[in-house]
Amino acid sequence: MKLSWLMWLTQVMPQPLADQTCLATTVYLEARSEPALGQMAVAEVALRRREQRRWGDTLCQVVKARGQFAMSITSKNYNLDNLESWLHAWVVSGAAINMWNLPDNLRMLVVPGANHFLASYAETPSWATGTPLAVIGEHRFFAVN
């Protein structure tokens, strides 16, 4: 399925379904080859950003914010062709959303405080300074003001 089609669908879906679709697509694009823990950590960063309200009020707004996640920089003609990986990303994103909906003291967090991540093979941006909070698979996770 084409990324453009999925992005269009999220505009007509009920918000909870749209948010899970946006998060699953982000997990797929950012971390489909990562272990489940790394995928959960990527989802957690997006959920934390929504909670911080600096990048948008919904998960879709957060992950579509310009230059922030793969959904905003990947070609809209990109074909999400690994259905098994997308379905796994769907399950991970649903679990992450359910975990995030728990009271703070009951959440089992993978990367507490992280609101940014970076693939180890990507060029290091100016915000990625200091020691990361965690390294999971090919991703480094940071808390950035």
C-alpha cells in the first residue's frame, strides 16, 4: 500500500484509529527491522511528544510534523510492501497506546524521558549531544529540551 493512501485514510478515520495507523506507520518506517523493544521505544517517543504538545495534539499531527519523523520525509509514493512487518508495527503501536493510557505510575516505559531518537547510521544533528538515555538496536534515544 502506498504511503499517500495511508496518509489520506488517516484524515477520514475516527481519531483513535487514525492515531494508531499513524503510529504503526511511523514504527514501520522508522524501526521495522529493529527488535520489538526498539519498536516500542520509537512508539514511546511519539507518545511522549504528543503528551508534551510541542509537535501537535494528536499522534498523527506529531508524526507528520515537518522533518520530525519518517512520515514527513518519505516519498508519498513509497510502497509499504512488507505486510507482516506492518501488522507487527500495528500490534506494537496498539500496545504502546494502551500502555500510555495507563496512569503514569503504572506505565512500563522502555525509554523514560526520551523525546528524540536517531539511527546510528544517520548523520548526527546538533541536538544529539551527550550520552543517549538508551541504545536499542540501531537507535539512540535522547531527552532534548
